[in-house]
Amino acid sequence: MKHITTGNIAIASGIAAAGVALIGRRTPAHEAPVRTRIDTARTFNRSSALLALSVLADSAMEHYRGSFDNPAMFTPLVVSTLSLLAGVHGGCDHEPQRHLVRDSVYVGAALAGVAGTGFHLYNITKRPGRWSWHNLFYSAPIGAPMALLLSGALGAVAERLRDEPAREPRLFGMPAGRALALLTSAGIVGTLGEVALLHFRGAFQNPAMYAPIVIPPVTSALLVNAALAAPRERWFTRLWLRMTTALGFIGVGFHAGGIARNQGGWRNWSQNLFNGPPLPAPPSFSALALAGLAALRLRGTER
């Protein structure tokens, strides 16, 4: 079983390296501003798709475990599937204008994420003890629907960026690169909260469990600095973003190893997938870090 775990980690590392090399590369300085803007929008579409895929897999497992007691539990499966398809389509779209169908899907995903957060909060507060560690650990995960909200937000922002002028695009009343860097930083912090809670529940049995608690906060702070300070080359911020991208993919390998350590290992996958660490969760960091790289690239073109 150790060979399986090592293999999973090696494969995840290779995927991480390929993803960083292909998606996280910088746009050459000689390319036109419109190319940089559209490339940034397309990367945000892809990041939205990766988050949606994570939500789809995670919610399908968790809501299946809950026997879909509430019909509303089908909602994230439908909405995340649509968001995934919209993200894949947007990632291939070079058109410099908003796609109304994709935009509608993204707005719906964001609203579903807000509604899902409300349902999960209700699930926690209706239990005996209300706001207790036990309920935070074992009731509906309070942070899970926020990933769907983030998927919708990243996609919706990508669509709005396409509508901006080629030179000096703006979002939320500020330069687009600054706005996107701040949005991505906030998303990383929100994801960090859920990871910290679940790794605390796991008592940090493996020292590697500290990595997603230590690396993303630094990445978030560097993005805020890049957003608020004057635009310039930020190789150190880029390095930490790539580390965060790799962290998400490698985390899949570690979670696969955690599943393998349960009784029966992968031979008993139908039970251990539910009992082990959530396999679809770590790529959320990768999705946000890739969006951060795109925001940083756009920020570098601003005055």
C-alpha cells in the first residue's frame, strides 16, 4: 500500500508541474493588451471550472451519504455541473465580450452557494449544542458551499472582464488586475478556514497537514501587497502562487494515501472514500492560485 501512496503523490506532483508550466505561464510583453485581458478572463473561467469540479465531486459524495433527505441537496450537483461546463466553454472562448448564458450560470452558482451556506448554518444550529466543536466537525461543512460561490464569482468576473476596454480595464471601480488579485486573496482565505478546521479535527497527524495552513496565508498576503502597491515584477509572489498550485494537486495524493490507510484500503473504496480525507477538496487551492497568477499577470500591465 505504501507503493500505491507514493505513486499517487508522484502522479499528483507531475500533474502539478504540468499545470503550472502550461496554465501559469506569463503572457509575453509584446502581446497586445486585449490578448492579456482575454487570457486572464479565460484563466478565470478555467479556475471556476476546477472549483466547480471539486464541488461536484464533493457534494455528490456527501449528499449521497446524506441520502438526499432534502430535495435541495440535488441543487449543488446540477449547478456545479453547469458551472463546470460554462468554465470549460469559457476557457476555450477567445471572444472579447461577455457570454450571456455563461454569465447567467455563474450568477446562479454564486446564489446557490449563498443559499447552501444558509442551509448548512441551519443544519449546525438545529443540532443539540448548536455552535460546538462537535457540530462544526461532523455536521454539514459550513465552508463547502462557499466553494460554489467562489466558482460563480470567478466566472462572473471573467465575463465582466471580457466587456472591459482593451486598455486599462476596470472592475469594481478599480484597475482590473488589482480587483482580481484582491478577490483571489479573499477566496484563498475563505478556503483556508475550512481546511484549518478539518485538519484540526484530524489532529495534524501528518506534519504535511500543516502545509495548507502555512503556505496559502502567505500567498494571500502577497496578493494583497501586489494589489495595493505599485505594479512591478513580483517573482516572489509568482513563486508562492505556483507553490500553492502544486500544493492543491499534491494534496490529492496525500488524501489518496489517507484513504488507503483505512481498513481495506482502496479495495474497500465504497466505504473508505466517505471515511477518509475528502479527495476532491485540495484542488480548490490550485484553482485559486491559478486565478492569482492570471490576476498578477494583468496587474503587471497596469500603471
